[in-house]
Amino acid sequence: QADVDRLAQQRAAALASAEAAAAASRAAKVGVSLFNLRAPFAGVIESVPGEIGEVANPMMATPLVRLIDISQVEAKLPVPEARIADVVRGAEVSARVRSLDQTIKGEVAYVAHEIDPQTHTGLVTVRFPNPDQALRAGLFIEATITGAKHHEGITVPVGAVYRGDTGLYVWLDASGAAKQRAVTTSPVSTDRVEVTRGLEHGDQVIVSAQGVLRDGARVTTARGEAPAAAEEAPAAAEAAKPASAERQPEAAR
């Protein structure tokens, strides 16, 4: 009987050891699976921040590799608030890539619902197919949303708009006399603004002046190099002629 009991104990111990070994094997398999990295999408490894032998700390979320997919690229275009309502999802976009000397086509994927209070622009996300991967992240492009709704407006150079105590204004050439006109504007580009109120097509806007302008001051259009203006001389200015005029230094359009 003693031998039977001893053998039963040995059998139980062997079964326990086998179960422990199986549990250890399962744990090892789980541990090994944690070291297998599976990419969430097909792409190209751009960089490997880590080094061989370096310990990755999951608590610090240390990146192991940087994976990118450039089969399709995106660009975020700042669009003036006065124009963003004209942009719709799916609109065609044409962009010039100067560094590659080529023009690419894409379409609007998303139009932001928020306007930046500092720049008065909203971001429009545009997607461009890139099957040959010629386009790289960070490239500079000049884009035109050709599929946007047609919008007519009057634009003037940024330097033609002044800020006074009561707001923005421009100077007009009213039959040879300077006239101040209050306006409201919206940015269009880095060097032009759209006048949303205060001007009409054909108004002659003074875009630069020699001397200080005042209401009623006589205005002469400078041709070539104008002589320095004396204090008592009338202010000399370049006037923006109507779009139909042949001589047009700068036009409100």
C-alpha cells in the first residue's frame, strides 16, 4: 500500500510539473508575440529612432519605427473666410510643384468649420494621388481650387489699405482730388485683400503716395521717376485705373 501511495504522489507531482511547464510555454508565446510588430498599413519605414539592444519602455510610449504612406498625400490650404463658403468637398484642385516643375491634380477632402481669428482663414484639406511617389512630405505647392463656386470681388494691394481711429480706409482719386473711403476687407493672399464693403468696380484707388494725403488734396499720377515732393506741393500718387483703362499701374479688381 505504501508503494501505491508513493507512486500516486509521484504521478501527481509529475502532472503538476507538466501543467506548470505548459503554462510557462503559453506565457513565453505571449511574451514573444509582444515583440512582433505589425504595421497598421502598408508603407515605407522612414526612420528607426531606437537602437539594437535598447530597452523600450511602454510607459513612455517610445516610438520604435516611423512608418509613412505616400501613395496619397495631403495638403492643408488656408482659404480666406470670404471665400471658404465657395469651397465644397470633391472640388477639383490644381497645384503647381515648382521643385518638380510639374502640375498635379487633386480634390478637396475636407473643409474646416473653424476660422482662425488671427489670419481670418479656414483650412481646406486636399488629397493628391501619388502613385509614383514623386511627391514628398514637406514640398511647397501653389494650389488653385478650380472647382470652387465662381466668386466676383474687388481686390486691392495690402499697402493701399490704412487703419485709422474708426477702422480701415483707402484713398480714392476722385476726379484729381484725394478722397478717403471707409472699407471692410478680407485677406485673399499675402499681398492682396478683398474689399467686401466700401468700393465699387471702377473706383480709382491710390495704391502709393509721396507725401501725406488729405481729403481734397490734388492728386497727380506719377509717371516714371517722380521728383521729390516739396512740403507745399500736392501729394503725388499712383492711381489704380479702372480695369477697362489702357494705362493701369494697379487696378481694384
